[in-house]
Amino acid sequence: MKLDGLSLSVVGLPPLAAVMPSAIIPIWCFFILKKAVGLNLPNAGAIAAHYGSVSAVTFSVVLAFLEIGKVPVEGYVPALLAVMEAPAIIVAIFLALRTGKSGTSQPGDMKKLLHDLKAAGRKLVAFAIIMPPLHRVLGEFVGKWCGLNLGGTTVLATLAASASYIAAPAAVRIALPQASPALYLTSSLAITFPFNIVLGIPLYHGFAKILFNS
């Protein structure tokens, strides 16, 4: 974790570069969720915010995974987590509000809430499993480009592939109260989180090793 002797350009570039996936991912997630999954604007914006933002628990798990494998990681990688948390939430909420309002259920309307779940169904499950490995591609290439080592690139790829279920829900409840917690928490916490912990992290590290020819 020691930063002595490192120039500002070395330490500063990766956190700045990490903002890129955090700002870009919610854009395509929003339109995929709206067009392909068929969600209304508040729900598309809410879920896009979750998938552009990051999971602190997944971050801790990938660090433990790399430590067990004796893979070195830059000491400043916690800064990546910090800078990637908010941009996606801001972008996704802006998209949902800027695009316009959509008639949708309030959280207490159980009949309409169950109808949202039934309508999203398999498409949302597919989204929650397919998108993280695709997002890791952006994270890996950004990590390699900005000079992170193999471990740091794996961390950035994992963060890009993760989905927030702490910071994003709090923001979404305020900004998009019509969005269904059953949708955004089920996709991020019940599907993507365990997928990343069990299969994703080893997969992302394996692809990073190929990128680094190691």
C-alpha cells in the first residue's frame, strides 16, 4: 500500500481512467434494459445505475483471491473503487429522468410489481449473467491501457463486472422511487453477485492473464 516514490502520473492515471467504464456502462445498460428486456424508464435507469456502479464486497473478494494466488496488486487500487461508485448512478438517473416519465407501479402496488417481475423474467436473468463478463472486457482493456499490472487489471475488470447493491439502491430510492426494488435488488444481489463470486472472478483473472501473456 506504500506510495512513496510513485509519481502523480502513475498513481493518478488509473483512477481517472476507471471513471470511463463507470460512466459508459450505464448508458448501454439503460438502452438494453429498455429495448431488449422491455423495462420502463424508472426500472431501466435503476438497474443501469446498479450495473455501472460497483460492489465493495466483490472488491474485497477479488483482493483476497489475488492474495491467495500471490498476485501483486497496486497499493492504490482502493481508489478505483472510490471513483467508480458515483458516476454510473448519476448517468443512469439522468438518462431515466431526461428521457421522460413512464407510468409504472409504486413500490406498494403488489399486483403491478408482480407483473413487472413476470414481464422481465428470463430476459432480466439473462442480462444479469451475460452483462458482467462483457463489462469485464472494458475493464481489462482500460486497466492494461492505463498501466495497471495483472492484479490491478483483474481488480478493475471485476469492478466493471460487478453491480452495486448498497450505494445504488440508496440513491435510486430517492431519485427513482417508482423503480421496483424487487427488480434491481434481485438482478444485482441475487444473481450477479453470486455469479461473480463463484465463477466470475476466476474467469476475469484468466482472461487478464491471456491479455498479459502470462
